[in-house]
Amino acid sequence: MKNRRIVVTGLGAVTPIGNTVETFWSALLEGKSGAGPITNFDASKFKTRFACEVKDFDVEKILGDRRMQRRTDRFVQFALAASDQAIKDAALGQLSEEEKENVGVLWSSGIGGLESLQKEIQNFTRGDGTPRFSPLLVPKMIVDAAAGNISIRNKFKGMTASIVTACASATHTASFAFDQIRIGRADVIIVGGSEASVTEVGVGAFGSLKALSKRNENPTLASRPYDKHRDGFVLGEGAGAIILEEYEHAKARGAKIYAELVGTAITSDAYHITAPDPEGSGAARVMENALKCAGLTIADIDYVNTHGTSTPLGDLMEIKAIEKVFGEHAYDMNISSTKSMTGHLLGAAGAIESVICIKCICENVVPPTINQEEVDPDINPKLNLTPNFAQKRTVNAALSNSFGFGGHNSSIIFKKFEE
């Protein structure tokens, strides 16, 4: 079977700086930070007391049924909200029951229902030792609960699955969906990721790894990828969703098309369980392989949305890999880390950053890397890190990177759609 073209026909977003694609995109271009003091729990005794939390999230409006609210973890609620937006945007509700049999849901999360698990354990330890765990605990905490609930909610009966590769999860998921549509196993797949780890366990665990920023005095300045004074990432939460669809299927139903997904790749560092390979060899190979998959040259890429978490090792590794792959062209591209505004959404990061790349292509503007005060002296000053302010430019093709604990690397490339 000839490989089929895959286009994007719907977008959805729930983020720390906006709960729709439109509000999120506007905040990005304004350079707005989503960081602030943690409200989800009392963080007064924690070394890091801030995060990028989703704000003004009306779960009752999304789910309506209070019984459903009790049966779902916050990461599933984010997933339902973002996927609802994307499904409506792509007008998938108009599909027949027969057509829905070939619509899949591939959804990721790095951690899943951490809050639900934490609460049940806390309740148990506060009791007399009698095991009184909720029968809803397992279906609330397991990572595939998001994919399952999206499928049930919309009666999509194609493939459903969840991929967990830490902070590379959502981009790995999109890569898997890309392959499944290309070989004809699905016509449409709802792809995304969601995370809700701003909990005592989440903040405490990442804090113990010394991965989080401790800039408690001014949280909005804490996420500062590539800055000399960066001291760790800022934990974020939320969800991103994209609708991937086979081109002829989209054309036949008159769907609007945002962009085309042309290439993906996956590699492993095989180096360390948490630290990236400092030479960036795995990161370089994954970008090279994505370009080969897409049939593009380095000169075709106008923008790279980096993994850029604001950690001392990770940022330098990725920059080194970009220069290795793109050579002199690296200085003609725009590069930015939008985690400077959203924080790090862990397993959902790649989904929301795919939405960003698609919007860049549609709008011909690149969102900034905020909090750039003094660039790390080990970073080549010729690189355009899109400091502090959005920049207008034609974006014909954009590449997004995602890397995860365990040495997981993934890259994805979108380009402007042409008939």
C-alpha cells in the first residue's frame, strides 16, 4: 500500500496560560508566564512552592455529570476538555456510526492519575490499617483512562492506546498515529497528551531529583531556558490535542486543513536513566531521522520548538545537537522554548508543542523564549533563540523535539499544506 498523506484537521488546548487554543496562542505571543504559587495543596514546607497550574478550569462545564467528575482524575478531565475542542474543531461529530469504527484515540501521559493514587494512599495511612480503597482507584489512575474515556464519550471504535515514555510520550504517540494512518489502519486518530502532576508527590519527587527551579521569590521568572542563571524546570499541567486525518478522507468530507504532518522519528540515548547524553548524539539522530522521514532538507526547516526545559544539562545538549544537525542553517532558523511560559507539561508537552508548531505555520509568527536576560556563554550567540518577544517570519516547516527520562527521544515535523 502506498503511504498516505496525513493532515491536521482539529486542535485543542488546556494550559496554564489559556484553556482554549485561541487564548493560549494569544498568551504565547504576549510572552505571558503561567507560573505562580501552588494552589492545589499547601506547599509551604516544600523547597519549590510554585508551578504552572491550569487556572479557571470549569470541570462541571466540561463534564456536567457530577458522577462523572468523581469517576475521573484531573488528567482525564484535561484530556476530555482538550479533545472536545479538537473534535468540535474538526467537525468529527458529523461522522456516521460506521465511519466512527475507523476513528482511533491515541493518548499519552507520563504519570497518569497521580492525584487519585496519592489521595487513596493518604486515606489508607490515616486510617486503622483496614484496606478501604475506592473501587474507582484503578480506572482513575491508569494512564489509558484518558484514551478510554475519550473513546467512550464519542463512540470512536477504532484503535485506542496509550504510550508512556516520560516527557517524550505525546510526541511518541503522534509518531505511532502517523504510522498507523499511513499504512491504512485508521482514517482519523485523536492524538494528544495530558498531565496533572502538581501534587505533593509530583512536586516532592521532582524536587528530590533537584530538577525543579527554586526561584520562589519570583515564579514568573523561573522558567528561563538557555539563560545563564537557569536552575531547573517549572512543573506544568494541562493537555493538548490534535486531529490527524488521512488527506483524501479529510478532503472528501470538506474538512479544513491546518497543516500536514510529514515526518517523525524515535531514538534512544542508551546513556542514563535521567540524564541526557551530554554530546546530544541521540537528539541529533532523531532530528536527522525525522528529516529523512519527511523527505526534507535542513534548509526546509524554519522553526524548531525545542524540548528546552530550563535545566543546565538538557538545554546545552539540545543546542549542541541542533548545531550538529543543521550546521550554518541553524543560524537562519528561529529556535524557542515555549516551556518558558507553559512550564513543563511532562507527558503532555509534545502535544501542546505540536499545537504551537501548527499555529506558527498557519500564522507565520514564532512565540518567544521569555526570561532571556543573560544567555548561557556556552551557547553560540549567532543562534536566534527568539528572546523575550515573538517574531514574525514565514514558517513553511517546523520541527518539535521531546526527550524523556530513560533516554527517549522523539521529533516531529509539520509543514504548510499544499494540494
